[in-house]
Amino acid sequence: MFRFLLRRIAGGAVILLIISAIVFVLFYAAPRDPARLACGKVCTPETLALVKQNLGIADPLPVEYWHWFEGLFVGRDYATFGNCPAPCLGYSFRNSEPVLGTILDRFPTTVSLSLGSAVVFVIFGVGSGMLAAVKQGKALDKIASSASLIGSSLQIYIVGVFAIYLFTDQLGWLDRPSYTPFTENPGAWFSGLLLPWLVLSVIFTANYTRMTRSQLVETLSEDYVRTARAKGLAARTVFFRFAWRGAMGPIVTIFGLDLGVLFGGAIITEKTFNLHGIGELSVKAVSTSDLPMLLGVVLVAATAILVFNVIVDAVYALIDPRVRLA
């Protein structure tokens, strides 16, 4: 297990390096020059060169990438901003703020949104899928299957706008979406994120319902499950000790991927509810050609996905005894 985790971590580091290099090259291939944007309308060649020097993009592409990569480990010196301690992700082209500090300020919003919605859609999605599998072919199964098909066809930006209008503006049942740090006011934190949690979990709940049902229906027909029944074990024991554990492996895998993507920034959800998280930050970075901020967000998002992938691989072996990691 330990060797497996080390190999996965090393492979993840290589993937992060490749992703950052690709984003760096694609940014420089874009038609918009961030230095010219920062220079303003009246921009002489001398002023443009000074702006590039201040932004740290005066050198050729390979050299600039090496400076950025080196700054992650030993820091970096800027003509305007001074020393940027490691891990240095640079300074924003748009507002001259440290990239790492800006991401850390936005990260609690994205984490709160991701974890809260994950709790909701796992409980309701897996729970309804289990009930549908147990009641296969009956009315409850048909209702759950139909509801999951409807839910999976909905879009966040449509459901979100309708939910705000109905539950906040018209009925007044829920507070308008906002983020308050949990340490400042737990009640305001919960009430401000409750509506985004529910809306974001609608589509995920539908997907997990269908996935859980299909996996359990297939597992319940396996030979080892039928053998357990033939030995006279209680139905609850057969379900949770054999069928449930065998069916949860693929679901845990998908959950790890979904959670990693959510931690990387739920862009549509954050824009719909005007939550200032990493997803919204990435949109602004793209629209303003803010390379340091864009690289920082991509690095955080990719790291979250890779970390959850490693965790899922380890948990998979614990859930399903048929799996062994070599």
C-alpha cells in the first residue's frame, strides 16, 4: 500500500508539471497581451518593456516558466513587489495581489460549498438508490428511477435562478445565498449556503441514485450473494456485509472524482449564486488574461482531483476485500 501511494504521488507531481506547462504555453499563444492591457491606451515601447519587467514576463517563454516553477520551491524576486516567499505563485496581473493569498481567501467558500453539497447528495442519492434496489420493480423503485432521470436532465443555472426566485424572493423561506465564515457565525454560514447546497445536489443526487441502484441490482445477483442467502444469513446481513460493500467500490470512485472537481471550483454554481470562490476566480482570470492567477487556480484544481484519486484508490481496497493493491 505504501509503495502504491508513493508511486501515485510521484505520478501526480509529474501530471501537475505537465498541466502547468500546457496552461503556460496556451496563455502565451492567446492573442491578448497582459502587459499591453496593463500598460493602458497610451503605451510607448519603453513603457511596455517596463511593465513587462514589473510583471515578470520580460524573458522568453522557457525562462519565464522556469522562474515560475522555481518560485514554488525557493521563492522569487520581483522588481515591483519585492521578494515572494515559497511557495510563490506570483502576483496577479489584474490587481497586483499575491496569487496564493487570493486563492486561500477564496478557498473556504469553495470548500464549504463542496462539502455541504457532497453530504446532501451522498445521503439522499445513495439512500434512494439503495431503497430502489431493494424494492426493485415496485412503485418506490419506479418513482426513484423516474425522479433521477428528471433530476439528471436539469441544469444548475436554471434550477438555481428558479430556486432563488421561489424560495428567497417570493416565499422567503431561505436566506439569499452568501458566504459567512463558519468561525464568525455558524448560523449565517449554514443559512447562506443551504440553498446552493440543495441546488448543487439536485443533479448529483439523481446521478448517484441511478448509479447506486444499478450497482446494487447487479451485485445482488452475484453468486457469492446468493450463496450467503442459501446459508440462511439474515437479509440485512447479506445486504450490508456482502452486496453493499461489493457495490460501493465504483460509487466511491466516482464520488472522489466529483469531490475533486467541486474542490477545484464549481464555476456555474458560484456564478449563479454570486459566491466568490475559486470557480469565479478562474473565470475572472481567463477573461482578464491573468496568467499567474490562472496557473494558481489550475494547480489547486488539479491537485484536489489527484489527491482525491489517491484517497479513493486506498479506500477502494478497504471497502471491497476482492481488491488488492499491488
